[in-house]
Amino acid sequence: MRDQSLRGSSLNSRSLASDEGIEYSQRKRVVYDCPVCAKSFTLTFAHDAESPLDWSCPTCSAQAELSGAVRPQVSADNEEKALRTPFDMLLERRSREELEIILDERLAYLRSRRGKEKLGA
């Protein structure tokens, strides 16, 4: 049995598939500059993928910026819209008088379920 071993053969070390006819997707190389450690590094993305404006620096873990990119400006209108509370949005849909009427109706319903009527002013 020992005499019949497969010496010198490399089982499972090489793939039998060939590289012929394989088309790789297009790629692009993107350069990022780190403002903290002043180093540049290159990443590879798919050609049709959007490159992020920030990427974590592999050297110092700070946020590196896309080389030559112009950041979009955030207008004051976008900030104002983001600061609305749910109550502000409710006031856009209903007036205070309508809200008072709805509140009185719901309180009357809850009191009738408990068996108590309105006690005070």
C-alpha cells in the first residue's frame, strides 16, 4: 500500500477551470487624501459605482477625503426642514381649533368608558 501512494502529485492545488472567455468588469482607481497623517492611498471600485466622498484612512483611521472632489453645499432650507417636530407637522395639517375639538371628543369618550364625567373646568 505504501508503494502505491501518489507521490509528487498536487491534489486540489490547481483549478481545472481556464481563464479563457472570462470578461472582468471595468474598474477604476480612486485616490483618497488623509488630512491627519498627510498620506494618500488608492482604492479600486467598479467603473459604474459612485465613489464615496469619505473613506477611513488605513494608517490613522481618520476620515480621508476623495482627491479633487467638490463637496455638495447644504442649503439653509434643508436644515430648516430637518428641524421640524411632529407637532409642527401636525399643525400644518390641522388648526388649533380642530385639535381642541378632537381632544374634547377623545376625552369625553375615555371618561364615558370609565364612568366618570368631567369634574373641573
